[in-house]
Amino acid sequence: MIDHARGVFRRSMFRTYRFLKHPRKLKSNAAMRWFARHFLDKRVWRPTQHTLAGGAAVGLFICMQFLPVQMPFAVIVAAIFRVNIPIALAMCWLTNPLTMPPLIPLEYAVGKWVLSWFSAVPATPFPTELPESLAGTWLALKEHTPVMFFGGVIIGGLLAPAGYIITWMSWDKLHHLRQRKTARRAAGE
């Protein structure tokens, strides 16, 4: 039963893929050409060393921006740069309700420190307790939002290359370990 369902799903996915990549569709519509070039490219879905590292970098940069549209934004940016979309999405999950409380003051401190060079720091201190209403919270954080956003851009800009390098090196290390394991098996048999 499950094998039958997998087969039906796989056939329907292939039909959809062929429909979207059909040359007549791509010739007639510029938006479809862009979509096919960026979202239907197999490299953005299958991990390779470059796409995995790039997806990690994009995801780490986007996750430091505390926006409600992190995941769609990560998908679009990953597709534009043609890096691994699932990894970029997974990296966005690093910022969640448990990890945000320590990151918010860090982003604010970094943003305030950098913006203090340009005398663009808000006059009021960052609130220690927020009002319960959404409107009250918005009014309390309105002047601090640009500082937090700037701090998120700075921290994300530092994390993205670090994530790229670490992921690239991890891929290399795992590839060498896998080759050694395969060589040992071949020598042992």
C-alpha cells in the first residue's frame, strides 16, 4: 500500500516537473523561465559541497533578522543564489522562541554599539518588560527596531561566512572519512 502511494506520488511529481519545464511554457513566459531556472534546478534541492555551504550561509544570515517572514525570504534568497533551499530553511529554525531571548539583547547591543559611531542611538533605554498588548509592544519597540535590525545584519554578516567555511570543511572531512571507510572495507574483503 505504501509502495503504491509512493509510486503515485513520484509519478505525479515527475509529471508536474515536466509540465513546468516544458520548452513551450518556458518560451512563452519570462516568469516561468525565472522560476524554472531558480527553483527547478536540481542543484538547489540535492546537497553538494557548494550548495550545502551556501545554503547554511544564507540561512544563518536570514535567521538573525527577526522578521515574521524568515522562511519565505530564505527560500527566495537561496533560490536567487542557487544554493540548497532545504538547508537554508533548516538554518532559519535556529531562531525560535527558546533561542530568541538571549539573541535579542545581543543584537540590540551590537546595533547600538555600531550606531553610536554615527550618533543614531535611540534616546530611551531598551524596555526590560514589554506590555501585554500587541499595540503597546509595538509602541515600546518602535524606535529600537532599526537598532535591532542593524545589529542582526551585522551579526548575520559575520555568521554567514563562518557558517559557509565550517560547512565546507565539514563536508570535506566527512568525504575523506567516507573514503577511508570504503577503502578499509575493500581491503578487508
